[in-house]
Amino acid sequence: MDFDFGPDDERFRTRARDWLGEHANGSADRRAWERQLGADGWIGLGWDRTHGTYGNRPATLTQQVVWAEEYARAGAPARLGHIGENLLAPTLLAHGDDAQRARFLPPVARGEELWCQGYSEPGAGSDLAGVRTRAVRDPGDGTYRVTGQKIWTSLAHEADWCFVLARTEEDSHRHHGLSFLLVPMDQPGRVEVRPIRQLTGDAEFNEVFFDGAVARAEHLVGGAGQGWRVAMGLLATERGVSTLAQQIGFARELDRVVRLALRTGAAADPVLRDRLTRQWAELKTMRWNALRTLGGAQDPGAPSVAKLLWGGWHQRLGELAVRVRGAAAALGPERWTADRPYALDDAQRLFLFSRADTIYGGSDEIQRNIIAERVLNLPKESRG
Ligand SMILES: Cc1cc2nc3c(=O)[nH]c(=O)nc-3n(C[C@H](O)[C@H](O)[C@H](O)COP(=O)(O)OP(=O)(O)OC[C@H]3O[C@@H](n4cnc5c(N)ncnc54)[C@H](O)[C@@H]3O)c2cc1C
């Protein structure tokens, strides 16, 4: 693919940069920020327009990259609307019907409705086909009643809706008999969200308990019993656009670690200097690799290779950050507050959060299995 930023893209970049410069540091209210992004047309740039438009602005692939890069460069707030915009929307565009697209996409584009992803369960993580949450059709009004427990549900405490992978066929096994349901979160007594506190002290993910939660029949996506196909389609929607933006964020983090190393004198240590240089070189390699695969025909192992590379890279950066920080990185909080059990500096936060990078979005072992089976054609793992 010929990947180049032309004059139109550069004009688009100026517009994006100006807008972000004006707005990105304003509001600390992340919900208000979503609505502002939506009101000014910055959500849903990449949505496929085959079936229509949903209030989102069209943008070429290179413009989507430009926007994502500028967003990361501006250090704009972490998105609350990411799951709706980048996971739900492409899924509805591919597997939903017109009514579902018309109902759900405009409020996502306006930044008004937030989503979370209800896949993982205590007994179903890497082995997602082990899902046990049930959805039983009410013979009276045709609605589904969802009962079961999800876990590690990012942003469930903020979300208005959850897309839930649930078993709709009694006694079905593994990936058969599952359905993909859109479930409203505001159902007191039927949907309960319990925060899980992470190593960093934050609670960005949750346990979610469904106890007869109602999902309307027309909010089942892709047909009853077709949930596995839809759920896998969703996992495959991840593309190079967000990877490139993520790399800009990584570059900013690396830059902070380098500046810390210069300040503390750690940069004079040849071993640490070598490791910092390696991080820099590897980041460049990841960028060229992402540009190479962007928009072009992807080999089936490309997303897994990319995940393995960035997950490991970011984890090593976290380890390097605390090495650069020195012995002080092992020390506890400087300030204690009632709502925050401990306060971390940047290096500590990076180190602790990046422990999760090799788990979410498919663990390293699972990525290696995918590469082994689908790319190298090695014998399939026995799954009992
Ligand atoms: C920060 C974060 C956010 C998340 N957000 C969400 C969310 O919004 N929604 C959601 O549904 N889930 C979410 N998850 C869950 C995530 O998808 C799971 O943690 C992940 O799929 C792994 O599942 P598990 O935790 O059950 O671990 P397990 O599957 O129990 O794995 C435990 C260990 O065994 C290894 N292992 C498992 N199977 C194999 C195998 N076949 N071969 C070799 N090794 C294997 C794994 O690699 C891992 O090291 C999130 C997780 C994290 C960390």
C-alpha cells in the first residue's frame, strides 16, 4: 500500500491539532469530553458507510491515522467511549441490522451512550467458549432474561450499555448456542457492578452480575445462536489505526523515562543507556511494521505478532522506568488520601499497569497459540 500523508491530510492534521489544542486540556469531566468530541464530529471517523451515515464525519484511512496520532500527541484524556466507537460500532456495521445501526450508532457518534464489553467470566477468559451466563427467552413478551457473572469488565461503572456473550441454547456446549445481546446497564436489582481495585489503586474494571436482566429481542445481534461468529468478528476489528496512535503514546512515555534518566543521572549508566536505546529502536520497528500492514491484506498472524511486540515492549518500558527511578521507586506513597489508598509517581504507575499488557486483549500464550496454529500450521492444541 502507498502510505503517504498528502496535502489534504496535512490540512486535516492542522484542523485536528488546532481543535485539540483548544479543547483537550479543558474539562476534567470525561463524560463531558466525550460529548464535546461527538458534538464537533470527532467520533466514528473510520466507520464504514456502506449502510448509511450515523452523524459521523467521513475520513480516509490516512486521516483516521492523523487524528489518532494528534490525539495521542496532545495527551488528550483516555477515552471512555472507546469500546462503543471501536468495538461495538464496527460489529453492528458488519453483523447488525438497519434498525440496530439506526438505534445505537448515532448516540455513540454523539458521545452520549457509553458501552462495556461483557465477554470474560470467572471460568471463561482465554477459553471464552466456556461462557456460562445464560439468556432465556421469555415466552410472553419475547425478551431475553440474562443471568450470570462477567468479570474484568472495563468501564462497566461508566457504561450505559453492555454487549454480552450469553448462552441462549440450553445444554449447548462450547461455541455453539451462544448469542450476542445488547443489555442496558440501568436495571437496578438486575444488574450490579462491583469495582475491582487494581495494583495501581484505580478501579477501571469490574465484576458485573446479571440477575434476570432484560434484553429486548430486537437487540440480539447476528441471529440467535450466532454469538460466537459475532464475538470473534468483533475481536478481529482491531486495526493498525489505533496501533499507530498507541505508539505515539508510547513515544511520549519513553521520552519521559529518558528525561527522568537524564535528571537522575541514570543515563550515564551504559547498561541503562543501552536499554533505553533498544526501546527507542524497537518502537521505530513497531511503527514501520504497523505502517506496512495498515490497510493492506493482513496475514492471519499479524495482529498476534503486533500484540506480542507491543505488550512485551510496554512491560519492559515499565521495568526500565523503575530501574531509572532507582531505589526510590520501591518506596511507598508520598501522600495518602481516603479515596486513594496510595499515590504513585509516573514510573511506578507505568510499571504496575503494564503488568496487564501481556494479559488483556488475549494473553501472550494465546497469541503464540494462534501464530502456531494459523500461521505455522503446527498441530492444534488439544482442548479436551
Ligand atoms: C486491564 C484488563 C482489562 C480487561 N477488560 C476486559 C473487558 O472489558 N471485557 C472482558 O470481557 N474482559 C476483559 N479483560 C479480561 C481479559 O480478556 C482476560 O483477562 C484474558 O482473556 C485472560 O483470561 P483470564 O484472566 O481468565 O486468564 P486465564 O485464561 O485463566 O489464563 C491464565 C494463564 O493461563 C494461560 N493460558 C490460558 N489458556 C492457555 C492455553 N490454552 N495455552 C497456554 N497458556 C494458556 C494464560 O496465558 C495466562 O497466563 C480485561 C483484562 C485486563 C487485564
